[in-house]
Amino acid sequence: MALRTIPIRQSGNRPNLFMGGDRELVMFSILIAATSIFAAMEIKTTLFGIALWIFALFALRLMAKHDPQLRHVYLRQLRYKNIIRPEARRLPSTRHTWKSSSNDYRDNNPHCCAGCVTAAHVVHATP
């Protein structure tokens, strides 16, 4: 009996792009440019709005060419910023010195490691 194969259509996996950039960001840049053009109704602001839109479209196309899901990755990185710290830290290494005769250190020490299931031991932190 042969395994059933289901084709995955490319249209369901394609990124949601408009004019070569992320759809929401391109439409938002059009909105900002049009607002700046129609708010002041001057030649300077019209040129500024057109230049702003062309620059934004160029930057958004480069961003989408690099990674079409880059906006989503950046927004997720902002959510995880307080949870996952990007800096490297040197953690103190631990070495265990096992005591074979008594359990009193493990029973009386609240700083004993949580995974300890054997006889009592002493935990030394080395810098």
C-alpha cells in the first residue's frame, strides 16, 4: 500500500507582499506620504511626500528581498526582549564534593541543588 501524498500549493505559502515589500508597511508608507502631501498642499511637501514614499518603498523592498517575514521576526524579538537577554554571561561552574557518611548537609542546606537525589554533598562555586 503506497503512502498518500498531498501536494502543497505555492500560493498558500507565499509571503504577503505588495509592490515588492511587506503589504502592511508599504500601504502605511503610502498613507503617511499622502497625508503629508494633502495636509499642507504645497510644492515642498508634495516633493517631500513623494521622496519619502520612494525611499520607504526602496527600503521595504530591500527588507522583503532579504527576508519576507522580517517584520514578524522583529516584532517577536521585541516581545522576547525582556525574557531572553542577548549578552553573553559567564556562569559559575559548580563542582560537587560528595560526602558518603552523613545526610545532614543536604537536609539542612536550602542552597543544595534541586536535582540531588543521592547522599548529601557540598556544592562549591568556582569563579
